[in-house]
Amino acid sequence: MIPEDWISQRRSDGEVIGYVEMVGGQFRPYDLLGRPLGDPMDWETAEEVIDQTGLSFLAEPYLADLDGERRVRLTEVTRAHVALVADEFGAAQVTGAASLDTWVFDVPIAFELRPLR
């Protein structure tokens, strides 16, 4: 689970788009998955980094080493967990796709999601 002392960073519409952790007198930005977005910095820069990262990364396909390297998509992200679904050949985008492998992990995630490019 995202630590309670991390500060939620929100868009103008109230949607949470990341978190900020106070480190000494500086601030470390994180994305919604709890992945650090840089070294500690001043507050305004941390906000800008999170704003620039936004939520668009949530829609991208990734490679993850789960039960072997798998192409996956994120289907749900909360302060406590992230859900992934197998996306071989874009199957996760097909409405009504049957019996796709799914996984749920605690946030912050303890493994690497590599962008599929």
C-alpha cells in the first residue's frame, strides 16, 4: 500500500495522478504505481514532474516478468493494489475476450514494467 505519509498529487479535476514523499527538506515524486520519478527536489519541481507524467502511461502495453515475460495492460490501480491482464496480440482490448490471465500486486510494485515500444 502507498504509505499514508505520501501526499496525493491531484489534477485540477481532483483525480490523483501521483504522490510526493517528504525526504529531509525536499520532496520525491512518485507515479500511481509507487515508482520514483526522480531524486528528491523542491516541491514545485516535484509537482511538475508528476503533472508531466500524468495518467497516460496507464493506457500503454508493458512487458513484465510474471510467469515468463508477458505482455500486459493495467486494468486497475488503487492506493493498495494494481491489477494486470495478459495482452498477447492485443487481446486485452477485445470486448468479451475470454479467460485472460490476470494478476494483482501490492502498490508500490516490486517488479519492473517495461514499456512495449
